[in-house]
Amino acid sequence: MGRVRTAVVSDLHLGVLAASDVAREGKPLEALAEAVAGADRLVLLGDIVELRERPLAEALETARPLLEAVGRAMAGRPVVLVPGNHDHALAEPWLARLRLNGERLPSEAEWPVGAEDGPAGRMAAWMPDSEVTLAYPGLRLRPDVYATHGHYLDLHLTVPRLESIAASAMGRLTKLGRTVESAADYETILGPMYAFYAGLAQGASARALARGSSFSRTVWKRASDGRAPDMPPGDPALAGASGTAGGRGVTGAGGARGSSATRDRATAAATRFLLGRVTIPGAVAALNAVGLGPFRATLTGEELRRSGLEAMGRVAGVLAPGADHVIFGHTHRPGPLAADDPGEWTAPSGARLWNSGSWLHEGAFLRNGRDSPYWPGTVLTLEDDGPPRVENVLPG
């Protein structure tokens, strides 16, 4: 058997109402297709399609151009779909079969996708010349490399993000949150929450869904003083918060950039208000007092990164014991990058953590343009030996 090069792409969020999914069309779509065309296998590592903000058929149709382009680029080679929390419904046909057979979800499972297999079957039909499979919650890309979307880390996150608060509540309700020891345990805790969010998108108004997702992203992405994560202390400016028309700022994906100091200041003030409502020390203490968390009141870029990596290290110990490398997405922050501390990216098990970034243009993170670690367009490449390689393929 010849050498196999695997390309990993995550967090496309195709169909997000903010229109920040840069790979939906134009030059970013072309760049992604070109970047993966040289791979022997493509892994779409979760949150491929945004199924929390549009009805199912509409969300899939929005994703169709990208999936057809990927199908052409990967003709004759395998494509693996790995659902995340925003497209968890892709896995439902297989999860239902496990339940019907009285079987527990293993840490590694991969199934062929047929036309009858729900939303994933529709997606596979747009890639007719590729062998499409679905893996959940993850799979081994090599004997020493495990890949998963990473959404289970929300259960352990110490930053009081809305989804992590809900995850902690579900952990308390199921009495599994602090003793989780398998993929089946994680799914028991978090699966009902994912099903609720997906079901809500089928009936709620687009305006309500957009407002809810915007609030959640604000809490997760912005520090309490209005700085974006990973922004140097002392710089209170929001990173491109005014954005562009349609929310897109990558060349070829929606027009010229715009900025407004007034809107930046207003957004920063709104951010402080929203975050204050959720993360003030008293509120965090109250969450901890009722048995949720434990959460920390600190909300900075450093804490977001540290907490996410610490939480993923715990997930890696459960899902992939013995793995030398664990690849995940979910947090949208690729790495490790050259300036990162390798110790932060090492799990307690000794596994090296690798993040595949995202394809979302999120203005609050991008004050420094392509120099921001959150610049969209990451492709992670894995060869037959050696560590993964993280590369950004989108120009500034």
C-alpha cells in the first residue's frame, strides 16, 4: 500500500446566518478545493453544515456548492464526515441503530453512507465519485493519531460559556458529569442538548435563531474588557467588529472591508454588558454553588485558550488513551502555532493536541488581519509518519 496523505478541515459552518462562512462561495471555496485536491483522504471534522440556524433542507442546500466542489476535487478518493455539535443530526441514523441494537457508542466508529442515511446521505449524493463514510465521535487516522470534532470538551470547560453551562447542567441531571469515562457517557449527557438545538432550528424564526447564536458567540469570543482573545493586553479595540457586508472580510468572499470607531466602541460596550450579565463573579459563584461547573470568573483570551486545551486533554484521556496525537476543531483556534507554549498543547496522557481551526470570518478576532491566529482557512495535513502540519491557505 502506498503512502496516504490525509487533509483535515473543520468548522466550515456552511449556512450560518451571519454569512461569515467564507468557504460557501468565491475564491475561498476555490482555495479549499485546491488545497485538498492533493490529498488521498479528506476528513471534514465537524460543524460542516450549520444545522442550528436554518431548517434542514435549506441548510443543506446552502452547503451544496462546497460539497460538490469537494466531491470533484476528491473524485476516486474517500471523504469522511465527522459530525460536531452544530451538525450532530448527521450522526442520528447510526446512533439510532446502536440504540435499537442495545449497543453503546464506542470511541471509534465509521460507517458507509448510503442515500437513505438522512442528511449525510443527501450530502454524499453531492459527492458521487467519492467513497463517503461517517465517523462518530471520532476515528484513528493512524494507529497513533485520533481525530474528533472536540465538542465533548464543553462538559469540562471552566469558562462560563452558555453551552458549557448547559452541558454542566446536563451532567448534573444525568449524574455522569464528574464521572464520565466513555464516549457513550458523553453522548448520554450531551446528545439531548444537541437534539434540542437542532429541533429548534426547524420551527423558530430566523431572527430569533440569529439573535441567540450571536449572543452565544459574543460570550465565548470576547473578553470582558472588550478585547478579542489572544489580543495583547492594553489594546481595547475590538478586532474588526464592524465587519463587512454580509459579515465576510476575506478577499473574494464578499467585498471590501469596512471599519467604524463608533460602532467598535458601541460593540465593546455591548460586549461588556452581555458578559457582565453572565460572567460577573457573583453569577459564577452562584453557578458553582448549585453544583454546576466548576467555572472561573476570568474571561480573557489566555483563559479561553488554556481552559479549552485543558478540557480537551480530559476528553483525549477518555476517547483516545494511548494516542500520541489528538486532532480536534470546535474552538476555532488552530494550533499549536510557532509562538505557542508546547506544554499547553500536551494532554495529561502525554498526547499532543492539534487544532484544525475554522473557515469562519469572525470580525472580533481579526484586528490584525491574517496575522490573527483566528484567520479562517486552516487545513491540517497528516502524512504516514511524523506530526500533523497546520497551514492556512487563504490570503489576506
